[in-house]
Amino acid sequence: MSTNHTKCLIIGSGPAGYTAAIYASRANLSPILYEGNQPGGQLTITTEVENFPGYPEGVTGPQLMTDLRKQAERFGAELRSGLVTTINFDVRPFELTIDNNDTITADTIIIATGASAKYLGLDDEKKYNGLGVSACATCDGFFYRKRTVAVVGGGDTACEEAIYLSNLAKKVYMIVRKDHLRASDVMQRRVFEKENIEVLFNSNTVGLFGEEFVEGAHLVEHKGTPQERFFDINIDGFFLAIGHKPNTDIFKGYITLDETGYIKLEGPTSATNIEGIFAAGDVADPRYRQAISAAGMGCRAALDAEKYIVEHF
Ligand code: NDP
């Protein structure tokens, strides 16, 4: 068991965490960053990233994260594998346990634990992950130009993704489990105005099929009722849009969260309700959820942490 202390502890290793580490190390805060369960974050499960500025030819998600990681290391950030398992934000310095074993104390903390897309829980989602299954239309939609895709979900995100995809793809199915969309009226209207979007109400996905890549989905309509009907649709891409879950469970009780679990920021900065604790990236951003916006938030959090250290230590 080892105990140690840092001026700046960064939790999470997506674009927000690594960017915070680059800025914090250049500001001489000697940050320690814990990479968590999925080093590199959500981008490590994406294929090609074409909208991150600075890569005119595009870059794979894993490569982008390797580059950001290297850049953070170059300035002296200490990157450690491990998961924060318990926290005590009532004491100063803040106290955290890593992997239920090591204790670390910190003068400032940057929470960059991200959010995880929700999946239906089908084995086929794993089988075809990156082979036609995606949870991000903005990331992967481009690869489905003039093809047929399906979006699962009936909320604002699903509508937004379906509309985005309808401008690229030949045809978009929306697979909606109820007999109505949950999305706002304006988003619903936009969906219904699109001639190449077909909404399949009362429908659930039971499986996917395809030789190597997704070629179609097995659906059931009116599941468990006398009208129950099984049918298939031919698709090239299967997009999940049934919500995201911010990774904030461990912070409950200390950090103020909104009703869906995202960290609430105080005013226009990265400050949380606890002085000295900042948040960046998807964990505090239900709206944009882009790698570049998360990186920008990481920069801001590191600058806020630096200012806090200068003013208080
Ligand atoms: P929501 O929770 O609003 O919607 C999730 C959708 O997925 C619902 O239609 C839900 O169905 C469906 N769903 C959930 N689980 C399953 C499942 N297991 N199988 C099939 N369908 C499922 O999430 P969103 O990501 O759409 O939105 C999150 C928040 O962000 C909302 O407040 C939304 O308004 C906001 N937002 C706003 C935008 C904007 O203003 N432009 C854009 C994007 C998001 P059911 O309805 O049956 O529960």
C-alpha cells in the first residue's frame, strides 16, 4: 500500500483528461492521471475520426488517443493505470483510494470520467462492434453514404442522429419501441418531413445478421401481444441512440449532478460545487459530446486548477 500526494489529480483518460494533463504539466502542477477502466475512453472503440482538427487525412480513434497520451507524457504528466474506487471530498487535501488499495491525496481534482453510450445488451452488438454497430452518427455516419442504416431510440438524440444520417444515407429506419416518439415536437416534425426516414413504431431489435459486417436486423413488432410479428430489415449500419450514462456514480453525495447524472458546472467555468474540484468533457456535457469540445473543456479545467493553486497555496 502506497500513499502519495499531487497538486492536481486527473481522473479519466479521454480527450478531456489527456488535454487537462498536457496543460497542467506545462503549468508545473506535476499532475497524476488515472486512466480508469477503458484507457483512452470512448474513442478507442471508434474507427476513423475525421473531424478532429489537425488531422487532414483523418486518424483512427486509438491513434488519436495514443498521440494525446504521448503529448501529455512529454511534459511530465504521470499516467497511471487504475480506477478510483473511493473518495473523501470532506477533507483537505482530498483523499482517494485507487483499486481499493493505494491512497492518494490531491490539492485539486479534475473529473474527466466521460459518459458511456447505452446499448441494448444484445450479443450481436458486441459481435459487430465497429463492423456496422455504432453509438455515434457524427463519428461514423460518413461511412454510410448512399447506404441504408437504422437508428434505435425515439428521443431527441435518436431524431438528431436520424436527421444527420438522412442527409448522407439513402434510407434511414428509426426503430422505436413505443407507438410514439419521446422527442420534442420540433424534432419529431423534422423527422417526419424527411422522405428517406421510415419510423418503425412498436418495434424491438432481437438480433443482427451479416457475413462479416452488419447486413440486417431481426425485429419484432408488438412484442408479447396477439399481433406479435417477427421480420427482418436489410441495413448496413446499426446506430444506438438510447441515451448516455455519465460516469458519475462514485461522486454522488459530494458533487452536484443534474437530474440525469451529469456534473453541474458553476457559471461559465469548469468549477463544480466543491472548491478545488473541476470537471471536463462528456461527464459535464450532455449537449455537444464531441472529442474536440471535450479537449477544450480539459484545457479550461487545467487553467482553472492552476489559478486555484496560485490563489490558495
Ligand atoms: P432519452 O432518454 O430522451 O431517449 C432515449 C430513447 O431511447 C427513448 O425513446 C427510449 O424509449 C429509447 N430507449 C431507451 N432504452 C431503450 C431500449 N432498451 N430499447 C429500445 N429503446 C430504448 O435520451 P436522449 O439521448 O435522446 O436525450 C437525452 C437528453 O438530452 C434529453 O433530455 C434530450 O431532450 C436532450 N437532448 C436534446 C437535444 C436537442 O435539444 N437538440 C439533442 C439531444 C438530446 P422510451 O421513450 O420508450 O423510453
